Amino acid sequence: MSPTSRFRTLRNGGAVELAAIPVVAVEEFRASVLRAAKAGLRLCALFARPVEGGTGLCSVLADDARGFLYTLFSEPTRAFRSLASDLPQAHLFEREIAESSDIAVSEHPWLKPVRMGFPDAAVFFRESGDEVHEVAVGPIHAGIIEPGHFRFQCHGETVHHLEIQLGYQHRGVEALLAGGPDRRCVFVAESISGDTAVGHALAYCSNLESLAGARASLRGEALRAAALELERLSDHTGDLGAMSGDVGFLPVAAYFGRLRGEFLNMLMALCGNRFGRGLVRPGGAAFDLTNAMAEDFSARLARARTDLNAISGLLFESASVLGRFDETGVVSRQTARDLGLVGLAARASGLDLDVRRDHPHGFYRFRHIPVVKIDSGDVYARAMLRHLESLRSLDFLEELIADLPRGAARAACPAPRPGRFAVCLVEGWRGEICHVAETGDDGRFRSYKIVDPSFHNWPAVAMAMRGGEISDFPLCNKSFNLSYAGHDL
Amino acid sequence: MWKILKTRFQQGYRTSDFPNGPSGLPERFRGRPVVSSRPCAAGCSACAESCPTQAIAISADKRVRLDLGKCLFCTECVTACPDGVIAYSADHRLAANKRSDLILSGEEARLASALDEKTRRLFGRSLKLREVCAGSCNGCEAELTVLNNVVFDLSRFGIQFVASPRHADGLVVTGPVTEHMRAALRAAYDAMPTPKIVIAVGACAVSGGPFAGSPQAHDGADSTVPVDLYIPGCPPHPLTILDGMLRLLGRLESPKDPKSVSS
């Protein structure tokens, strides 16, 4: 029997009738997910969904080599035996199920709140022994950043264990979307994680389109892809600057900081907002790029490329920077695979994953972008990957803007059809954004599930710190730069 | 070393002329909305119905009122209105001292005024701020961080972000104040020595923004701490934040001066 025979097959950005998705008993659901994962499929989402007569489970797995998604439902249940011991990438999903539904999760190795309980009340792993000490940081940190709590078990300077407790940013995003679509939903989607407004809006709007059986206009798709790459460029260059600052290389930090602003200002020129809010809308893009703007953008991108190469040159040729970046915060390829890491963090640990190539949707079906990966899994890999990916995004954008498809920027998008199920993956700058939407008989969202790439990747920050020095924590954390708000929803 | 100096030369001088230079904001930038003071001829409520945050109300005499504190600066109402009652200007100045000053109904903008003389003497030339993110999506933090870069260079105005509330004269709050951050926000406020000020940055901190009414959040900073300056926007442009802070310190004199803008 094929490992995916129980599942319903989907393409990224597609929708199916709810009735077409198999519903199996919970033990069979469990065995099927495990079998598919053993065969090399990756867990994109595992969550509880309201069904008639209680709460059922839903899983979405990805076959990255073949470009298929697989989904399966369980019958309503009150209990679920944890997969986490066999499938570590399920551990956070199961903790989420336990706290947000009436399904009790048994045999979980470390069952505690993800975001619903008061984070301060959580239990932490503790080490004891001579000269072992504990360092607690947060929720409020020293810089202008989001809140989260970090608990280190240290021996001298060496970190033995780091436990990260989030949940402070929980705003109830999924609950606000359920019952939609309404006039507020797309704005909530843009506010899931502020530096990924384009990425999340894109996943949300693609789902609305596929639920309605509509398509975005081709030019709209191209403009969305342009915005997504501009978002990637702004965040990648901003992070390179922040990492330069964390190792004390201030001129480079300042140059990168300014360069990041150039990309944000291009988004503002396009749609009036530096983070691309208001651009991605169902059916396409709400703003078009005029010919004069396209010429201006080409010139700005060429200047940005010159600046990026010059500034990155300074960073990566400096021996004292490499001394801090090399072999710091290593996440092995095996760990990355076990934890189900996605995006930049996965590619820096040698995993060959990228939604833009593996599950192309929107304009990425027509114009491809080469995937970069590095094997060393350290801070250097995550920094260098940002530089290389920025160059690829510049190539992509320069070609795209010089040759935009004609036609309208936005097509009509009717209301969603009832009784449908849609999945959309988007390769945001951090990695895979996964939105799963389901409509009830009235055509409204019965459930709306969001998985930000940070949800997959936060455990990697803890693993990167093991055996490292506590003084390297800011640099390690910045090398991932994960979203607290995207995780907490 | 030679390469560092060469790059420094190539990068040039990047600090903006604010507050004296011209606006470098692009044509599509959406600044302060302008609401017509005449009664709405169309007589519909399309603008109010289109607004994602219920920022628009229509009075009995058909005059439109827009709450800048709830506004996400999207284009829904402008597109919906058949009568052109609402339009965006390029004016980046939005901050106000009182929540009620953010309700626009055709009259002139009621921009923030300076702190009282005594507080201004204390903070006017040196203001240390502690930022607390209480459920923000990180968009407002991004724009606050940008104030420290070479373009906006906040420290030339004597304003700095510090690591501890114990070192701070004021708190900058972002986010709608989630239930899980409420106690920490209160603790940070209490930890600051008096006199102290609070600045709410962004639609979430002013009114709850897109999360208004969520059972997990408290509709803004003033649910938990007293606020001295409201800076609307989603997120506010760095110049909008800078303008608000400098007005509070009495560093920008005339609220009517239209040229206090730059890129």
C-alpha cells in the first residue's frame, strides 16, 4: 500500500470539496500520518477542526520532491495518542491541539501551553548540580523587539539547555478570521506578522480565490510576486545589518539599515505603505505599476545590487566577523529534518526546500528562482544565505519588472463556495507560510488555520544554543529572526 | 580598512533634512485623510460600511466623521464613496495628545501640543524611552527601530531608546495590549521613575486596530496605562512618529507649518 493512499491529493493553491477528503478513525489517522512521514513527507499542519458532533483532526503533509500536498481528516474524537516521540515535528502541533480543543493528547513527552495559558505559569525543564545556574530573560527584552520568555540552563558560560516560552503576543487571529470572510479579514491577515504582510496576505487571498473557483489576473500575480521578493529583500538586508550590529561591525550595520529602507520605499512607491499593506487583494493586486515606475524600479534595483555587493563584501571578508559567525549556533541537517524546519533556516542546514520551486503557485509557475542551500547550519550559513538569496531575488525582480504581463492588475473574485477546503503555501522570506481554510454550508470560514514559518523554526533556536555560549544568544537569535506574533497568532 | 573607507565614501551622507527639508514621500503615500466638511450629497453609508475597523460614522446631518485612531490608512472608503468625501493627503503629521483630537470632521487638524513647561524643561533636550511591545505584529517596532538608522537619526534630537524602564523617562507602547502582556506592561510602567510619559504608537496601541474587540486583547494602551501622545498609522511612517515625539517636546513650533516634512 502506498504511504499516501489514505490521503486526498491536492496541489498548492488548490481547493477541493470537503466531502472528497477521507475521514478515518483516529487510530488510522495517526498511523497514516506516521507512515507518510516515515516515507519522507513533511508535516505542514496538524490541527483540530470543529465538525458535526465534536472535534476532528486534520493533517496536511507535503511531498516536496513531487510537488503534491496530502490531506486527511479524522472522525470526531476526545483523545489522541501523541506522535511526537516518533515524529518530533508534531510536538508543537500537538501541544496546540491539547490547549485549543477538547481533544486530550496522551503520551506527549512535554505537554505544556503554546500560547493559550498564561506563559508565566508554564513549567520549565530544570537542571541541577554544582555551579549549574538558570538565566531567565523576558517577556520584555532590552531592545525594541517582541516579547517572549527564554529560560537557559547554564554551566558557567556554556548553555546546556534553552527553553523558549511564547504566547505573550496572542491576539486571537484565527478566532477573528473564523466566520469570515468579512471586511476586516484581509487586514488581520496582513497583521499576523508585520514584516511578512505580503506573504500572509498572499496566502489568504489565494485561499479566497481557490475557494471561490476564481483566478487572480496574470499581471496581478506578477505584481504580488514582485512584492513578495521586495519583502524578502528588505528583511534579508535588514537582518544582515542587525547581525553586523550584533558582532559590533557598526558601519556595515548602518549601510545595510539604509539599504533595507530602499526596498521598503519601493513597496511604498508601489502601494503607499512601506510594508506592502493594501497591495495584495483577492483577484490580484490593488495597485498597478506604471511604465515610468517600472523604469524607476529597474534603476533602483541596479543601484541596490551594487550597494549589496559592496556592503556584503565588507561583512564577509572581515576576519573578525567570520570569527563570530563560523561554527556558532549550529543546527545539523538531521536536527533540521527531525524538527521539520522550513525556509531559510532549513536551507542553511542543508535541506533542499523552497515552496517557490517545490510547490510553485501564482507567478512562480512561470518564472523560476534558483534555490540556494548551504550545509554548515551555523550563523555564517544563515547570513550568507540571506546575501545569496537577495541576489537571486534581484535577478528575478529585474527580469520580471522589465517584462510584466499585460492586462488588468486585478480580476473579480466572487464569494467562496460552501463546503470547500483550500490549502495555500507561500515561501515567505522566513520560509513556508501555510494557510488552511474550510467553508461551511453558508460559504463562511468554519475554520481558518495559519502556520507561520516561525512555528516550525522556534525549536531550532533552542537547539542552536546547546553547547554554545550564552553571550552568543543575541547573534544566534538574530540569525533566525523569527516572528513572535506569527507564532502566537 | 581601505575598503571600509572606500565604501563609506561611496555610501555618502544619508541623513534626512527633517524637519527642514521637502517631503520625499511618493505620490501614493497615504498621509492624513481629509474629510470634507460639507454634508455628504450621496447620502449613502458606503464609506462606513466599507471600513474594516468601523472608523467612520455618519451623523444625522449627513456629515462624515473619521476616527484617525482606528484608521488603517487603507483605500476602502475612498474607493467606496461615490461623492469624494474622503481623500488622502500627503501630510505625514498625525499625532495628537487626546484620543478625541483624532476624530476628524472637516475642521483643521488638532495636532499634538507640547508638554507642560515643567516636564518640557526636564525632557525637552534629553528624552529616554523604553519600548514595550504588547501584541504588535512587529510592524510598528520595525518603524521605531528605523528611527535609529542613519536616515532618521533619532539621537540628533536628544531622544534615545534605553534597555530598562528604570533608565527611562517614557514608555512607547505598541500593540493592542494582549491579555498575556498586560501585567508586564503595567510592571514596566510602574518601574519608571516619575515624572513619566507614555506614547502609544500605531492603530493597535491607539484603538486596538484590526484586533479591536478581540477577547484576547484590550483595545489599546490606554486600557492599561495613561497615554500622553497618540500616534496613529498602520504602521505610522517613521516621520509621523518623529513628528509626534518632537511636537510633544515642543521642538516643532507651528502646527500649521506645512514644510516640516522630509524624506
